[in-house]
Amino acid sequence: MDSTLRLIASNPVDQLARTVEALLVVASAPLSVAELAEASADDPERVETALGLLRERYSERRSGIVLEEVAGGYAFRASREASDACARLFERPVERGLTQAALETLAVVAYLGPCSRPEVARIRGVAADSAVASLVERGLIAEAGRESAPGGAVRYRTTPLFERVFALESLAALPRLDDLGADTGELRDRLLEVASARAS
Amino acid sequence: MAATSVRELELDLDAFEGPFDLLLTLLLKEELEPREVDIAAIVISFVEILAERDEIDLEACGEFLVLVSALLELKARLLFPDEAAELDGLEPEEAAEELARRLAEYRRMKEASVWLAERLAAERDRWFRLGPAPLAPQPERRLAPQDASALAEALRGLAVPPPKVSLSHMALRFPPVSQFLERFRSLLARRRRFDFDAEVGGLSRVEQAVAFLALLELRKTGEVALDQAAPFAPIRISSSRPWPATAPTGRSPAPPRSDAADEPMPSGAVQSTVPSGLGSSPTSQEREEGLELSHDERIETWTARSA
């Protein structure tokens, strides 16, 4: 009995899990497996195993802290059942008061980024300056170089914070655009009909 | 037909995000052809809405102006594709295709923004810690190879006790009263009478004060007689002992020289009367020691006098 206990206590993966747990509680942004492996000076595969242990331990309805895979890494968050209590004490500065214009701009940058303000304006048909500024201030998008032409406009891309706020494991987790605009063909047909009527 | 449809349209401008949004709504909900959109009718309906309200919302007006002008431009491009710079050289079919492509692109983004809004609402109960970027690149501090003996040398320089700060300038120096007693006595041994002011003229204020104490001491013991013609007039000091009782031997008694008393003594002569160790330029250490001694002595003098 005694020897069995000692065996469990000295289980190296369990020890690694404690280290990973410690790293995650200090972090304020998701940590990737590579970062966790480097910090704990251990093998990435073993870190994944340790994360599996932790995911089980920190899961909804089992713990007030939940380990989630988000924004290309792992992070602790509050359990959903504690959200009312959190809302009484804390603010959500990132997403509070996001306008429709900002959401449209965010969608353009998320799907087509990195892209510049003129590109966003071309797609939306209106200037995107204030929407872009608001998103930058919230930390949802960030500058990502310039367009290749000399004096090119600044390009923007979404940040890891965007993925975290929208609970995306990565940008690849966004739904496919084709699934969203299902009746595009119908629109095209109607316009073509108009054009041919005029040409004749 | 188109005009009536637009008139019936409830034009809530806040609901539209740009001309594509408005156009999409017109195309899909009201089933209007783009080139048949009566923009004048839209303007009229907007003005009617404004008239119903008592106040003018300048922001809404500005937004409407932008929307309508963009819409007008789109319509013009569609109607006159040859003159539209962006659609230059395109056949009507191609122009329609281009507009359809752009509208479709916008529409997909609008759908995506709807998905994002729904996602945001669904994830509203996920709370997590927000903080400043915790993984800022760590500056690698590269140090040049150092010699241990250089470090020891640097430490040795620091280990030297700091020089003692001299406070000598912060206190008054009181020369001992006895110094002036002896000085005046030796002076009286050579001269029967002298002028106090002339004698102490070259001394500091403190030294003059101590010299005056010595003078009072001599007066008390009856060695001198003091004489002052008027307040602030020169103080004359004359020996009350019979001249030349204390005079150096071999000197004949000379008649009192009234004018000689007014003459200041040469500074060299004054210095020669000062006992050794209390010269005019003692070292700083001597001065400090002298200060302590004179201080104690002065207190003793005062204590003795008041007793």
C-alpha cells in the first residue's frame, strides 16, 4: 500500500502536470504546447499527456476553473456556471459595445486578412477608419506590415485575443464562407438578368 | 412601381451599414432591380421621416448623405458602365457580374459578422483573465568576459572608508581668553598706554570679543585703567602699575606717548606676541583642538566669574 502510494506520488507525468498547471495559472494568455514544453524542460508529447490529465481535472461542473484549448494554446478560464458571479464583479472591455460596422470589419479582417483599410472600405462600401481604430484599441486586430507597393497602406490581422474572445482554437475554426452566403448564385442571376435586359 | 415600393419601405437608416447593405436590402427584401431603384424616392422618404421628427439628427443626415451618394454612384455605374472608371471597358454583362461579385462578397462578410455576433452572445458566459502581454521578448543580457581581479580592484576602491567630513566651518572659534591676557600684559610691559581698537583692529569679530573679555579681566584685577571719551570712542588702556615696574630691563622710563597709542602696531609685532601654537595660521587640526580647549576654558572662566 505504502509503496503504491509512493509510486503514484513520484509519477513523472503527474509531476509534469503540476508544472504545466503552475505555468497556466501564471499566464494571462493561452500557452502553446511548445511553450509549455520549453518552460517545463520536457517533451511536447508528454506535455500533451499532462494536459489531458489537467483537462479532465479542470472541466465544466467538476471545477470552478476550466482548462480550454483556444487561440492555438491552452488557458484557464472560469466555469460557465460562475459567469453570473463574474459579471457582477468584472467588466468585458473587449467586446462591450461592438457595433455592426466593427463586426463587419472584424469579419473582413478575419477572413481576408491581413488586409488594409482601403480593402475593408472597398468591400463594405463605406470608410472603415473608426471601426478599425476601435478594433485596434480593443486588441482584436493589430497591424501586420504594409501593402507591397511603395507607401502602401497598413495591413491588419486578427490577434490571439480575437480567437480567445470568440472561443476559436484557431482562425481555421471559422465557418467556411461558402456555407454562409448560400444564395449568392441567386443574387448573381438577378443582376445578370437586369444586365441582359438592358443590353438587348 | 419602383417608387411606390421604396415609399413603402420603412427606412431605418441605423440598420444599414453602408450602401451595399442598403442595396442588398432593397434587392433581396423589396425585390428591386438596382437600375430601377428610385433614389429620389429614397431621399423623399427620408425627408418625410425627418419632417415627422421635431429635431434634426445631424449624424443620421450625414450618414444618409454618404449612403445615398454611394448608391447614386453605383446606380450611375450600372446605367453607364462605359463612363465608370472602375468598370471601364466592361460590357453590361461584365458590369453586372462585377457588381454581383462585390455584392456577394459584401454579403458573405455580413453573414460572417452575424455569425461572429452570435458566437459572441453564445460565449458570453466564458470569463477569463485579461492581462498585458505576459510573454514579452526577454532581452538577452550578454556580458563581456570579465576579469575577477578587475572586479576585486573595483571593490577595493569602494571599500575605502570615506574621508571624514570636516565640520570646522560650521562652528565659531573661540581663542582662549588667557591668550589675550598674556598678550595685553606683554604689551603693557613695553608700553604704558595703548588703544584697544587699534590693537584688535586686524582680528576677527570673535577674537575681538574674546580680547574684550580679557580686557575686562585685566580691569577686574586692577592691572589696567580704562578710559573712553564717549560711547563708541576708542577705548584707551593704560597700565595702573607704576611705570616701568614691568618694563623690560635696560629701558629708560619714557614719557607717555599720547600719539603712539593711536598708531596700530605692525602686524608682525602683533603676531610675535601670540604664544606659539596659537599663531595666525595654525593647521586645521590645531585649530580644532584649540577650539575645544578654548571652549572649555571659556566656560570655566565664565563659571568662575559668576560664582
